Amino acid sequence: MKKAMPDIVGNQALRERLCRDILSNSLSHAYIFEGADGSGKHTLALNCAAAVACENKSNADESIPCGVCPSCKKILQLKSPDVIFVGPQEKTSLGVDAARFIKEDVYTVPNDLDHKFYIIENADKMTPQAQNAILLTLEEPPSFVHFFLLCNNSGALLETIRSRAPIMRTDILTYEQLDEYICSYDRRAAQLKLASPKEYSELLTVSAGCIGKALSLLEPKEWKPLHDLRQTVLNIVRASIGTRRAKEFLPLLFKLSSKRDHLERELTTLSHALRDLILLKKSDDAPLVFFCDRNEAIELCDTTSLSFLYEFHRAVSEAIEENKRNANVRLMILKMAVSAKLI
């Protein structure tokens, strides 16, 4: 088979399946692309649209999409009027107004392509009313229309929506794939890797295999707050494990943010760190989501018990829920320390 969407890193089986469907004229009229933010859902949808519209797709010597024909260029450069993005924008959900727009616009013929593509961003944020309003359109669209519904969690979509579109899950990249790509794509990554290997490794770990997230974290305004948050959490974990001296970790606990949304991120990150340590108690090869220095994590594990880690993790989970219920922050943090038997 010719090269399938060669500009996309990873997701080879998914790319090849979509391209086979395109070349055999058996592409579904709608697909659900599910995956974490930055895992390539947008890129996949755009490449799929370009492959459908590609003027060289019948040429066995060209990849699909070729990326050089006028149709490919317009789509991949976001200049095609026949690729329509629909999303919640400033709102937290996608309502019936967006669904009505699609229902009315879908019957307008394409401007300069043979096909028309709707890329619905954050589709899992569609209200039930909006999903019901778009059902018939998804089931019986004009022959020239294709839908790509992008979401983090397809389970948030109505079953009637899921039954009308195959679910395609994007895979996260390996550490090595992510390293190779961002260093070749953005020179800041290569510079950071040389100047501060430890910080670079941390950035890759935080990116969790998602190219989009890794590239966004190369921006100092995105990386510094996250790096500082992680350092706060790491200091708490180091101080609370081992000697467990209250005079060391209580001041750190009370430095946690008083702003609830930021505090939730801090507590969630602390939960992830404890989760890593719990898993490492069971296997030195466990996949880690917080620690980028496995040796340090293993050393921390060796200085405490599994029962303590469970208690601490449970106390943090309870604090996260209490924070959502607007509990007094200082009292909530103190209760968490008591529940974890830190004091």
C-alpha cells in the first residue's frame, strides 16, 4: 500500500485503515476520533479530509494525501472553505445552535472541492439536546458530506451517536517517538535537551505521549507554572515520606493554593505521584505518570509502606472531592494530613 498520511507520527494502523477505506471508496460518512488533548485528533481529521480530496490519490507513486496538489494544500493549510470547524469556543458546552447550523449548512454544495467536511471539536461537550438534534443529519447526510467528531471520551456521547460513527482511538507516542519528533520539529526542544536534560525529560513525561502538549510546553509561559506546581508536589512527597516530620511537610501543605481550580490541579498531581509509588511497590517496571526519575521514585518507595501510600492516596482523593464541595481550604488540608496519618 502507498504511504498513508506520512506526515503523522504514530497511529500507523489507524492511518492505513482510513486510507484503505478512502482508496476503496468505502469511507464512512462519519467517524469519532477519541484521544487525549494533543494526541493528534485534529491532524488526523485534516489529513483524512485531504486524502479524500487529494487530486493524486490514484497515482501509485504518491503518498496519500500527497500534500502538494491544490486541494491538499488548501485543506492542510486551513484555507479550504469546505472544511468547517464547529466547536464550543468560549462556552463550556456545544448547544443546539451549533447543531442547527450544521443541519442547515450541510445541504449547501461544496465551494471548490467535491466533498465537504465538518470537524466537530470537543464533541463530547455537546449537550444531549444538541446530540439529538444532529442525529438524523449524521445518519443520512448528503453523499458529499463527511463528519469527524473529536473527543476525549466517546462515552460522553449518546449511544445513538456512537452507533452512527465508528470510534477511532488515537494512540499516544512512546517516549522515544516524542523525543525524536519534537527535537526535529522545534529547535527549542533540542536546545533544552542539551542545556537541561533533566528538565527536558520531565517535559516529555508530563506530555504523556502527546505531541501537541509537548510543543505547547516548550512555551515558557505554559511550562513554568506547571514545572513549579510539580516541584511543589515533589517537595511534599519527599518531606512526607520517610521521617515524616510534621515541621517539614506541614508548611509545604499550607503553601498549596487557596484558589480552588489551582488547588484541584495540585491535589490531582499529588494523587498521580502517590499512584506511581503504589504501582512501584508492586513492580519496578510499572509505567509512571508523574516521576521522570524512576530511581528516585524507587528509593522513596523503599522508605515507606504500601499501607501508608494507600492511606495518603485515599486522603488526597477525599480532599479533591471536598474541594469541589467548597470546603474550607485550610481545614481541608489539615484533615487530609490527619487522615493520611501524617500528624
